[in-house]
Amino acid sequence: MTTLLDALRATVGAAHVLHDGDLSAYEVDWRKRYRGRALAVVRPGSTAEVAAVVRLCREHGTSLVPQGGNTGLVGGGVPDDSGRQVLLSLGRMQRIRQIDADNLTLTAEAGCVLQTLQQAAGEAGLLFPLSLAAEGSCTIGGNLASNAGGTQVLRYGNARELCLGLEVVTPQGEVWDGLSGLRKDNTGYDLRDLFIGSEGTLGVITAATLKLHPRPGATMTALAACGSIEACVALLRRARQRLDAGLTGFEVMERFALDLVAKHFSTLPQPLPAARWTVLLELAAPDEAQARALLEAVLGEALESGEVDDAVVAESLAQSQALWHLRESIPLAQAEEGLNIKNDIALPVSAIPGFVTEMADTLRALVPGIRLVTFGHLGDGNLHYNLQAPQGESAAAFLAQHEAALNQRVYDAVMARGGSFSAEHGIGALKRGELARRKSPVALGMMRAIKQALDPDGLMNPGRLLGP
Ligand code: FAD
């Protein structure tokens, strides 16, 4: 193996092949659930270097695990514990290659941090709307590889819908330049869409051309207190009817999710402390006066009809940011509380109230004292339906004893309602068993055929997504 390491050093520079010392930032996932061991962490600085690294690994029969910001939640971006995989970190590839204001596109390298792209678009007077709580450290390569969703999907779509073109290094070490900024290009199979959501199993995304949008004149954020999940869905229906494409965010948070935030981040103000369910709405409009008038009208009607018990509209940008901060602090508060069972589920919005009510009874009967942390992107039919150990019980013991049975109940109920067991986080290592069990044999057969055609030697992130 010394020869491979020497060749890698000669290719990317010795300083960018990390072999000894503490590599936990790369080898342990964000949730600290997966701990792998890499042969080396290799940090190429250009597409040509990525291609050379892939070719070298190929010659040595060594598999690769691409990694961006290592914020993924399904254990897909860390190596296994064999000590034989090369971890390919894209973190040095941070160049914004072009902003084309007339074409409303931005082309950037895969290691660009999402927040940096949002800022660059903003400085050009435009908007890159992909937005999630990990935006300060996740990368656009990782966002596309996992087809990330986030808080603006309702209006702008997920990562797939925000991407026009890709540059990819194939498992053979060739470079596919598909960096098109075209909205229309019907010239055969859509290779771009194949790589989006492929979680590093088909090739390495090295750059992307992304869709920008005009910046709305004003955005306005509000919190509304609802007495039930049915009332939240009724408010969503009303908000959609009244605000149409102006509605850019619609998030729900059950009381216990916000209680965890209060426990671990006690300085964050909670404007509606008594709410059983809290809804965060965001609206975009040409100017602030219109935004406020529209939002206040919708909330006024909802108060009158009894869907909403109380509401606050942010008075300033700082207040609006504080309301979003509350929502975005839930995963962090959960991480502070201890390891938990993460369920990132999608359902038709109409099926959500029935699911939430039935599941709470089922799971509490199965594990008395279980704590349900329910929050998420209700506007997209996407709930983070997370399960925390009963107060005072060991999280590790809870997972070991109950994870399989609880997940089976949750996913059976989700699938029976036409839902998905992974809405936006992907499959990685965590959900590969569910994929094998629950995806149709026809779909699995086509997925395996694609993997076999593009990566016949199984060098790209083996064991992830499709399993061994
Ligand atoms: P990594 O974690 O490094 O990798 C993720 C996967 O992509 C791995 O399989 C990896 O092998 C692959 N990969 C990474 N880079 C490349 C590349 N260049 N080429 C090929 N494959 C690659 N997700 C949502 O969808 N919506 C949310 O609202 C959301 N909120 C989150 C909040 C928090 C606090 C955290 C920690 C995570 C959240 N996530 C959310 C998870 C989300 O998937 C990631 O944050 C993000 O999309 C992953 O980007 P990353 O650069 O960290 O990728």
C-alpha cells in the first residue's frame, strides 16, 4: 500500500494525503453513529486531481468514499472500518467558476459550502434558495449527491430541481463535462439526474451549474400556534390558497421538539410557549407592506376560523432570523439530548394527521415513556419523526433493544399510506436494509443494473445505498 500512498502524495501533494493522527473529523459522522477507519484522507484541489486519484485507486483495486461537509445523517459519507478505503474529501475545491446573471446560473466546484453560494448569489442581487440548518458546513457536492431538501422546497424544489448541469469524475477516472446552463436539452438519457441523489456510488461530482432566482423584494416570517396537527394542515391549505407561490416555507414543530430546544438552548426566546403545535410560515412578496398585509390577512382568517389560537409576525429581519433559528435548533437540541432514532418520512399531506395520531398510540404502547420528536417540512409532506429514549434511559440500550421493531411499525404505516421511508436524507448505511426490503424488485433491479454499468468493479462508496 505504500506505493498507492506515495502515488497519491505525488498527485495531490503530501500535505493533502492525511494518513496518521486524528482523522475523526472525516471518519466519524455528524451524529457520531458511524465510526470508520480510512486508509488515507485525500484532498484533491482540482477536477484533474480527482480524476488522477480515482485512476490510481482503480489501479490498486482500492475503493473510494467521497465526502463534502460530512453533515449527512445516514452514514453515507464516512468509510467502513476496514482501513482499506480512501476517503476523498472535496473540501479544497471551493471555486465559484461563474455567475451568469442573464442566464440566472451559478457554476461552482463541489466543495463550496452552501452558505458561501447563497452569499455569492446575494451579492449578485440574486437568490440561491437551497437552505438547510447545516448550510454553514455542508457542500454543494454533498447536497446534490444526497438530493437535499430543506426549508424552501415548497416554493423552489429540492437540490435536483435547482441543478442544471454537473461535472463528474466517473469510476474509470474520466471527466464528464455536463456543465450545461440550459433549461431545455432533450438529447437522450438524463445523466445529470442519475448522479443527483446517487450518494457517491456512481461517480464524484466535481462541479455544478445551479439555477438562481430573482430575489424577492421582501420576505416575512410568522409563528402560529395550533391545537392539533389537523389544524396545521388546515392552515397549510388556507395559506396555499391565499398566498400561492408567495408561500416559501411552512414548517411544523410539536411542543416536545421545542421543549428540547428550551432545555439545551435556554437563551433562545420562544414566543408561543403554550402551543401544542407551532407552525413557522414564510412569505415572499414584492415589498414589505404587501408581505405583512398578506400574512396578517391569512393569520386573521385562521384565528377567526379556530385553526390558529395565537400568532406572531416578525417585526424585523433579526426577529425573523430568531424564529428560523428556533426551528433550525431542533436537530442540534436532539443531538445534545442523546442518540435517537431518526425517521425522515414523506407522506401525502392529507395522510399526515391520521399517521401522527395512530403512530403516537402505537409507539407509546410498544415502549412506554418513549419521547416523540416531531417536526419538519409540512408543506412538502415531510416529517422528521424522531424517537428519543424514555427520560433517564440509556440511548444506546434504547436503540439496541427497540430500533428495529419501532422502525418496522413506523415504515409499515408510512408505506401503507403511499409514503417514503427517506424523504430527503437518503439511504447511506442507515437505510440500506429498508431499501432492500421495501423498494420494488423492479426498481431495485434497474438500480443495480445502473450501478453495474457505471461502476462494474464496485469502487465507488461500496456498501452504501444498495448494500453489499
Ligand atoms: P456529506 O455528508 O459529506 O456526504 C453526503 C453523501 O454524499 C455521502 O454519501 C457522500 O459519499 C456523498 N458525497 C458528498 N460529496 C460528494 C461529491 N462531491 N460527489 C459524490 N458524492 C458525494 N438534509 C436535508 O435534505 N434537509 C434538511 O433540512 C437537512 N437539515 C440538516 C440539519 C442538520 C443540523 C444536519 C447536520 C444535516 C441536515 N441535513 C438535511 C442532511 C443533509 O443531507 C446534509 O446536511 C447535506 O446535504 C450533505 O452535504 P455534505 O456536504 O455534508 O455531504
